[in-house]
Amino acid sequence: MKKFFIGILIIATLSAYSGTFNMVNYDPRALSLGGATVAFPSIGGAIISNPANAGYFRGKEFTGMFGKYQEFPIYNGLLNYVVEDNGVAAGGLYWEYTGYKLYDNDFNWSENLIGYSIGKKFGWHLSLGMGIKLLFVNSDFDGGKAFGGAIDVGATGDMLNTFYWGVSLHNLYSRLKWDTGRKEKLPFGYSFGISVLNLWDRLSLSLQINGSGGLESAGGGVELWIVKNWFAVRGGSIEKIAEPSRTIPTIGFTIALPSGKNILSLNYAAIYDNEVLGFVQRLSLNVYWF
């Protein structure tokens, strides 16, 4: 019984903050900006927040990420590969993992999400996109295996290649089926954000709101390249409006090593959620080609 209640607590925590289909972006750069990347297309991982961001992306980028929740045996993983428009459309393929293990693996839960985002820029100032997601759930609960899918849509626009806006509708259509035969829809959500990118070729700012029915959270962050193409710092916060309401500070940095047309970078992010999750860290390795 104790195992059951601990498992329920962790699942509730995941659902409240980091459930895969709730569109949490596991990219450390996104996290350190307070999660505000729905209108931040210069980051490859932003295609997870908003598939339309792919239409603005230039070059190719691969991301591999690992993260752990210090207070809980909860682990995250991310693999993401995004390419610019090749004449048809831009796209990105990603995999996200969330899992935990208790009591020497006697009690397990895992979610694997495979997603594909496609975006197309029309004219000079508008991109439209769609994301297709497949979810696999495996757990030690009775009937704890499930398979499902969902569709996201989004739009991104800009003014003067500096001021950006983005909107994304998550789980516009969805279906999840458990081994017990039970079927359910995944929660519909929305995100809207604005960003100012590359001021003086070094500074970017971003704000975003998220909801599902009502307003649930807001986030914002600042990115500053102290040494252009070599070292950047980021900071922001996540304002959780849904209970328990709280402010979660976020920080992070990038150390990059440019070499010709390739850039190898190490990205770190951390948050401190005093009410629920404690200290959370994520670390990724990125390779960018242009």
C-alpha cells in the first residue's frame, strides 16, 4: 500500500508539471528561459513548444539531453533533430522520455513520446505548423500500459526580423487507450508568447502564457551572449497560477565551441521549485550545422 501511495504522489507531480503530453519542453535552453519558447524559433528545441517555429529555423541541429529531479527518482531524456526548409517544408523529429523507479525496480512508470513537427514559412512574416505525437506508457499499475496519439497546430510571425509572436494549440485532437480497454482524451492546452530576438546581436527576451481551460502558468526569460557564439547566460521564472501557486526561478548557460560551419555546445539549466519538485537540473549536448 505504501508503494501505491508513493506512486500516486509521483504521478500527480508529473501530471502537474512535467507530463509528456502536457507539452513540457525538456530542452535546457527552453527551461532556463522560463519555458518561454513558443515564439523563440532560433532554438531548435522550440519546435516542441510550437511546430510552426520550424519554418523559421535555419541550419540543422541535434540535441541530446539528460535530466533528474533531485528530490525524486524521476528521470528525463530528450533527443531532437531539426532541419531547415529544403524547398518543401522544415521539420524536426524528437523523442522525450519520463520515468521513475522505486524499491529496486519493483514499482516503475515510464512515458515515451515520439513527435514530428513540420513548419512552412509563407511570405516573409508568417509560418504555420503541425505536430504529430505518439505516446507509449508502461507502468506496474493494473492495466498500466497505454498507447495514444495527438495533434498540435501552431503559428509564428515576426516584425522586422526582431519582434516575434507565436501561438500553439496542444492536443487539438487526441486519443489514449489503456490495456483495460479504457479510452480517454488528452487535455487540450494552449500557449501564446512574444519575443524580442538578437538585440545588438546578443540579447533576447521572451514571455509566454499557458492554459488548459483557464490560465495555468506564465513564464519569461532573458538570454545574453556575453561572448558571441561562445558563451551565453540565461535566466527567468515560471509563474504557476494553478494550485499550488508559486514562483519558480530558472537559470542556465551555454558553452559553445565554433569550428567552421559546425558549433558544438554544452547547455545547462536548473530550477528551484520549493513547493513541489525541489532542485531540478538538465544538461544537453548540441551540434549545430549551418
